[in-house]
Amino acid sequence: MSYLLRLLGKGLAGDFTGYLSKFLKPPGDVSLDGLQGEAEEHPRRADVHLALGLKQMELGRLAAARPALETAVRLDGRLDDARVALAAVLSDLGDPAGAVEVIEPVASQGSQAVTVRYVIGQLCERQSSAEKAAAAYRSALALDPTHRAARQRLAALELVAGTSMPPRIIMRRSGVRTRRISRRGSPWPRSTSAAATWKAPSSSTRTPF
């Protein structure tokens, strides 16, 4: 599975590129000038354009990273890292719809399908497209009913929409322990409330699988 895809699939949202830049460096840590020179010398090598795009991401130059990554995807549409990195850049540039379009083809790549659908759900939430996000999470759960992060996000969306199961069942199926309920007690765990359960994904979110 794509390394970038695994990172994005861990419940990450918010600043995608900022998070990725902490983990990724072009092969050999070549300088920006060096990578630009290689791209000019080898204009048909997708891996070189990918490395250049990742370097631009690392430097926070998203507008410059975009064409390099687009070139990498155009040269090799099967290069998952290029698609995922481009989706991250597009999302941070304010184009989550474009990010979804770029990353959707990766959903057909066997074992990566669940993670891709989960990431698409997060991108849809960025567009405030709750229904599309819920559909993406359901699609992920149809492939892997044990995908905890997708179940938690879906439960939160359904709670806001008023279509969810009773809170105690939601929390139990999400793997969260609940305390006993007294007549005067709340059905929510001590530190949880209906208002607190719904949170738009943020850069600090680290939801495990």
C-alpha cells in the first residue's frame, strides 16, 4: 500500500500537506535546484516529478507542487503516491472536490480501497457534503466492517442528521466503553455529549483504525 495513503488513512484531516512534510523527503534529500534540474533533464520520468512535487510540499510551496504532481500523475496514472500527494495539495489549496476526483481511481486498487473511501469521506466533510461523506464511510464499512475510524465518523454524521441509533449503541459499536445509566443519568459516557461528539476533522485529529 502507498505510504502516503497509509498516513492519510489514519484519521488525518486538516492540514494534509503540513503533516505529510514531516514524514516525507525526496530520495537522497536532493536540493530543490537539483530536483528541478533533474525534471528538466528527464521530463518523462514520473518519479522525478513526484520527488520535485514532494520537495515543494516540504517547503510549503503548494502552488509550485501542484504542476509537478499533476505531471507525475499524467505520466504514470498508477503512481499512487503522486495521486495521494496531489489530492493533499488540492485539498489544502481549497479544492477538495478536485482532490476527490484525483484520488478516486486509487479506490480500485484492491487492498487500498477501504482507506481511499475513508479519505474521500474526510474530503467530502471538508466540502460540507455530509451525505457524500456518509456514503463514502458506508462504502468503506461495506468492505471492512471493522474500520473503526469510518464507523466513528459515520456515527457522528448520523447523530447530527438525527438518523443514528441510540447513543449507547453507537458508542459501544465504536469501541467506547459506556457507564451504567441511572434514571437521572445521561446515556453518554461521562466525558461525551451529543454536541461534543460532532467535530469537523482538524489537523490534531489522530483517529486510529
